[in-house]
Amino acid sequence: MGNRTITALLISLAVALATLAGCRKDTPAPAAPAVPAEPATPAEAVRRLTAHLQANDLEAFARDAVTPEVHARLQAAWREGRTRWPLDQLPFARHLPRGMAALSAPDSERTLMRGFDRQLADASLAAAAEFLTLFTVQYILQQGEFSVSEREHYPQLVQAFGAWAGGAPIGDRARARTAIAAMAAAAREAGLDSDEAFAEAGMDESLRRMSRVLATGKQVLASYGFDLDADLAAMDVQLQSQTGDVARVRMQYTLAGTPIDTVVNLERRDGVWYVSDFLRHAEDSLAAGT
């Protein structure tokens, strides 16, 4: 993870959590929202996927984000190393096994804290946060297989996180030590420190293990004052338009004081509504791996 250590960890983590839609830290109270029944409307489909993420259930998210036929093909392709969907649709997803390996290494706490101390001594934390924000925004706008909707939505998220990181207590050494220890323990428990480990575990088991990493990541962000629950609980999800089997849903919410306003496209297949971008990424990942 290099000299960016806790700054990179926090911003990358925040971006990863948000790009999947909306999330909630894993705490005893309040209780996680009930997952809606089979969605009858486009807005309900969005709320259902968000509820899975609120419950830290990546396995259920992957199951309901795509058609049963696509899901079955993804499971087979995952074991063959041809896809890592839905994880591979996150920014910098190709670095995930390496990041998990760095966190789960026997001496990761010491190594990452040494990098943190170098940053602190160089007073480079704010600069690192600014660099990561600008770099990630440019990556989303100019690279990757992002849709028009994603290129409108994701930069808003990254800029909100960057603004938060600029004023967050990222330089707090005690917090950094606790955060690194928590993420290292979660990574070791997951046991997914290589691409081969992801393939051997398979799609469902890998996502179950990564769900626990997700829960820990939310707790880490909360310890730095980023309460995703408080911001996303008030998210307004409304149908903007629908023509036959195609619809547009508007999501409005606030992250760290920054208003987010975006529209997502949905499509109906065999009577069930799906977010078009999730379906497209899943199907593209299968096509690319053949």
C-alpha cells in the first residue's frame, strides 16, 4: 500500500463502499432494515439492493443484482478466474488481492504504521488526500468501462470523500493504529490474499468473507467521524420516468455535507427490475473472460 497508508486506505475504502450504492456500518443498533420482498417497481429494486449492502450481505447483493441465468454463469466464471464481479466493478479492483495481501501479512501493522509515520513527518496527509481525490476523479471520467450515469455519480462521491478527508482526523496516530489493526485482522480472517484464493473460495464464499471485511471497513470510517448511516438513511429514491421495461430512478442524498444528486437506469427482464449498470458490468465481465 506504500506511503499512502491510512489516507489511501480510508479514501479507497469510502469510494468502494459508496460505488456499490449505499451502505451501513455493522453495529448492534439500530437493526438493519428488512430486505424488501420481490421488487415490483424500479425504486423498490434500488432499495432492495441497498438493503443488502446495509446488512453487509454482498452474496445477496450479487444474487439479486443480476438475472438467475447470469448469476449461475458468474459463479462458474469466478472459479475459473474469468471474473470477480461484483468486486471487479469497483475503482482499482485489480489491486484488491494485493491490498488484501498487504493487510494480512504477518507484519502489516508495523509496516503500515511506519508508512503512516513517514507521512505524518512529511506533513503529506492532506496532499495525499487531494492527490487521490483528483486521480480517482480523472480515472472515472477518462478510463474504465463506466456508463454516463456512473461518470456523473461517482465523481460526486469521490469529491465528497476528498472534502471530508481534508478535514478528518487522519493524522491521529492512535486512530490510525486502531484502524490498521482492525482492517488487518479482517483481512487475515478472510484469507483472500491472492487471486488464486478468490478462485478457490468461489463466488459465494468469497463474497461472504468480504462481507465481514466490508462491515469492519464501515466501522473504521465511523471511527473517523464518517457516519454513512446518518447521511444515507435520508436518501430519497424516486421514480423519474418509466417507458415499458425501461425506467430511470433519481437518488438524492448527502455525504459528509456534500449533496449528491444522480439518476440510475433500470430495465425489466422476465418481470423483474434490475439496475442496468450492474447487469451490464456483469455481462461484460463474462464476455471479456471467454
